Amino acid sequence: MGHKSFADFSVHPNLASSPEVVKSFLLELCKIVRPKADQEFSAIRDFKRQKYNQPYIGLEPWDETYLTGMMKSSAYDLESSVISSYFPLSQCLEGLNVLVQSLFGATFCSIPLAPGESWHEDVLKMALHHPEEGDLGYLYLDLHSRKGKYPGCAHFAIKGGRRISATEYQLPIVALVCNFSAPPGSSTARLNHCELETLFHEFGHALHSLLSRTDYQHFSGTRVVIDLAETPSNLFEYYAWDYRVLKTFAKHYLTGEVIPEKLVESMKGAKKMFAATELQRQIFFALIDLTLFGEQSSSPIDTISIVANLKTQFTSWNHVEGTHWHTRFNHLLNYGSGYYSYLYAKCFAATIWQEVCEEDPLSRAAGSTLRTKFLQHGGATDPSTLLKDLAGDHILRYQNGGIMPNLTGLCKEMELMNCPSKSEAISSLLQRAS
């Protein structure tokens, strides 16, 4: 087919254009994040040594979740039940309405389902309505967990928008499917913050579909090159962390008290504690994906050795012999050689947030810019043109015939430039956790 590998074939139509450009991007980001990730690793190891009074004990991959959870709880005194009490599902849906009202001047209106239209009685149907433009599209909400249901959270485009005639447009129809459940003894689902972030992420995809106005259905909404597709969803995750947004809808399910700003600041502090470790993990995942789908030798491929070597080379953690967790890495099936796109999107979204949204995230001006310069175009406009028109030429870089994101916005957000010395950083993390 004229390509050296599936990765070469798959990446060619995208912004990156080639696996070589993707790998260059991943290695550059890996080099930048490594010092801070190493500092976080050392802090976790030292915490373990202090906790168990064993000055020479090592750190194993299975320690990470347990110890970082303890360190975050100790540093910020966070309880998941307290956080989730401010995010009853009904209020979170109100938060989505706040977003479309503030940004786009539109409203979600509940509309009745026709007989046989829904696949389950839990499903709600909403119209995204604009007072001057009329209905913009339709959204099915299937948010509650139940036996036999698709287990994840996802946005599904049921019907793309398209121009039928000079005066008629086929409105997009999408579904948001999640699996939120009520705590024992309650009938009301209350979301932890990770679930709220996921809801806002998928809602970003939904808005991309609902606000798209392309002539052809094939280019509608999220039907864009894969390394642009996750940008709106990553952008709307920022709204789940901004107190100016949260205070409009996050209210205690019993008292109606608005979520305290101090609690949100603690949540953000906990998120930042090991952010470099998480970013390093995502780079590692993308390298696995790119390598497994890349050019192969004629000898049989040993996936376990490939994963082990990549982990040793590009993360702060050692590989555990006898494990093969990558066989459960579902994105290898449906995102083959495209996992890097999450990191592209993370960089693009950081720049867009800082340039367009951060100053006043709920302003109509920000919403108008997002809609007219990005969301409404779907895949019908060259993606590099969209990005530059939205956030300026500096949002991307050209290299070896491909396009990479500018890393400055993400590095600024994660404080990856001008990092403190290793000893200062470790001391700071341990002080917070003590």
C-alpha cells in the first residue's frame, strides 16, 4: 500500500504526517518531563521509607496508587465523599446548561421521546436551542449504570449535520453514555470529581458535533483528523476545575451550599502533586502504541520485551517481570498508532485555554470565538488553519513535513520549565505529605 508500517499508513493523513514526527514530539516531551517525574518518584520512595522506617527499601510499581493517595490525603485532607456531596448528577447537568447558556447563548430543553425512540427508560432527550437560530441539534443522555450496559463513558454521533439545501440543514444527533451510580442507601447519583471531569470531557465532544455546520456529513463534528479530535474534549476539562465555573452549579445535595473555594484549591493542589508522573505514563503509553504498530523486523515480535524496554528507558519506574498489562490496553484496538493524539490535544487545549478562555471562561466572547473559529468547522477546514486562527500561529510547529504542538502552554501549566532543584522539590512534596 506504499507505506512502511500500519503506523506510517495511519498517521500520514494527520497533522503529524509521519511516525517520525510523532516520535520526535514524544521524546521531546519525555525529556522535558523527566526531571520532575524523577523528583516525584524520589518523593514517593522517601515517603515509603519514612512510613515503614526502612531507609533502604525500594519502590515498586504497585506502590504508586496506594502511596500517592496517602500523600495527597495527608497534604490536602481530602475525602471523596465530601467532594462528591457537591456534585449530585442533577446539578452537574445544570453545569452543562450553564456552559451553553454563557458561552453560546443556547439552552438545553427536555423534549419527549417518541414511542420506541429510546433504547432504555433511563434515556433523556434534549434539544440544544438557540433563541434566534432555533434548534441546533439533539442530545440523548444515558447516564446511569445498569447491568449489561456498555461499561465506559463515551460520546456517540448518531447522525451528523449536513447541508440539504440552501434553506435546510440536517441537525446533528448525538448521545452521551456514562455509568454513574448512586451510593448505597441513596437514589441520587453523586459524582466524584474524576467522573465530573469525564462528563465535561465527553460533553466537549458532544458540543463539537452539535455546533458543527458543515456542508457534508462526512466532515461533521468530531470527524476530523485524529490528532485534533480530542482537543475540544480536553479543553472542556478545564471548565471542571475552574472555580468561577464550579460555583455556578456545584452545590451540596442536602444543604444547597456552594462548593467552598478552599476545597477546590485543595483538589487542584492534589492534582498537581504527581502530574509529571501521570504525563510520563501517557507518553509511555503512546510510545508503546507507536512502536507496536511501527516498522517491524522479520523475526517474531516479543511485545513483553518491547513494553519492558520502553518502561525502563522512558519512565522513572521499573518493569515487573511476568506481567503483561498491555494486553488489556484497549486503545491498541481502536486507536492503533493514534494514542499520541491525546498528548497533541493536551498541548493544543492548554494553549487555547490560556489564549482564549482563561481570562473569562464563561464569557460570550470566548464562546463565540470557540464556535466560529473552531467547533462549527468540523473536519471541513484544514486543521492547522483552524488552530492558528483560533489561538495564533505559535500554537503549532512544523518539523520534517509534519506538524507538532507548541509545548510552551502545557509546560507553563505544569511548571515544567525552570523546575526547582531535585532536593528542593522532594523536600516540598514530603513537607506537604507529612
